[in-house]
Amino acid sequence: MAVVDLERVRVERLVPAIVAELQARGVAVNTVVEPDEVARWRRAARLAGRQMGWRIRTGNSRQGIWAASEDYEPQWTADREAARLVAKAIFERVDR
């Protein structure tokens, strides 16, 4: 009988969505529902980065969890959007 690591399965389920966000914008953000989710989501973001071969920085604030890639090659309009998403995750209010 095989042993299933449920935490590993939970982390791996988060990876595809994080990969998609990182590829699209270089930044992935998520809201915090439960304290356990912070560590799980950050592990998933680092796993996503390893799968992509990208260096990933993660963090959290009162508003959410974020992951940002150091290796993302943005389109000319992406810098502003990535900055807005990180600011939204870190601060309550984003000035435009």
C-alpha cells in the first residue's frame, strides 16, 4: 500500500495556477484565508519557480501572499501591471 503525502499533493495542486500567473506577469498573488495556507502557497510558488528554472522571491502581508520572479522578461507594458499587483498585495491602498 502506497503512502500519500497529503501536504505534498496540496502544494502540487497550487503550482499550475502560480506558474500561469508568473509566466503572464512575473508576479503571482493570492489572498490569505487560513494561516496554514501562507506556508503552503509559498512552498508551491518556490516549486513553480524550480519547475520553470526561475529564481522566485516570496513574501506575505496582511492583504495577501506574493511571489515575484527575478528572471521574468516582461513585455513593454508589463512592468506597470506587475508593480501594481505587488503593491496591491503589500499595501491596503494603491494610488494610481
